[in-house]
Amino acid sequence: MNDKFDSSAPPLGHQIRRLREERGWTLAALARRVGTSAPALHRYENGWDRFRVDTLRKVVGALGARLDVRLVPAARARPRPAPTVKVLLKTLGPLFWDRDLRATDLAGHAGWVLERVLTAGSREQVQAARAFFGDDALRRSVARRGVDRRTRNYWGLILGGADDAS
């Protein structure tokens, strides 16, 4: 077994899209084969990195691919500077398909914004929101009623809080 990690490999979502397109399949066609929704696959292909392992295995099987998981030491992350309001609105805007996200939403409804980011955002969107709002705001948002238990547990681990035992 080769333990060398190929850091030049494209992100998993890009690999899924490439294999799907090579087969000439639409998102809907792959979703039917996998037993999931096209929007879920769309999120995976576009950088959402909170894969459900069982879904990922089904995607890999449907594509006739092999899943090769490797653990590599993470580089120490440098604190990111908080994005400007304009940059954050552009970054988070795609998550708000039902309305235009505004600066007043960031200032007056941070919990609502963060709830959507935590449950549906990509890594980039979550990192930008975390840098902008801070960990305390994330902790409060994780406790909101609209955040499912799995997401609460995940962020409890990331933020060093207690997980939801219920």
C-alpha cells in the first residue's frame, strides 16, 4: 500500500461530477441510481464536504468507482481575517435561494443566517461565516431549534461544546 497522499487530486465533489459527466448522466439520473436527491448530489459536487458515508458509498458504487480514504495530518490553520460584509453577502448568497441576503440580515438575524450556513453551507461558506460572526455566535446558532441533532453534534465537537446526547 502506498501511504503517500496525492495533494494534487481534485476535491471529491469534482471527481464525482467528472465521473458522472463521463457517463453522460444528469444529476437526476445519478440520484435515482443512488437513492438520494439531485440537490444533495449538487451540493456534494459543488464543495459541500459533509458527506454521509452511506450515501458516498452508494455514489461510488453507482459510478463504478473505488473509494480510497486516507488520513493525513492537517496543517495548522491560520486564523482567517473576517470577510467584509460585501464579500460575505456574495459568499453566502447562493444559500439564500428564496430571497436576497442583505447586510441587515447579517446584522439583525445572525442566528437565522448561521442556521442555514451550518445546515447547508459548503466549507468555504462556513469558514467565512465563522470568521465573520465568531465561534460564540456559531454556538448559539447550533442550539437553535431548526438545527438537526447530527449538525448540533458535529459543531459541538468542532467548537469544543458538549454534544447532544438525546
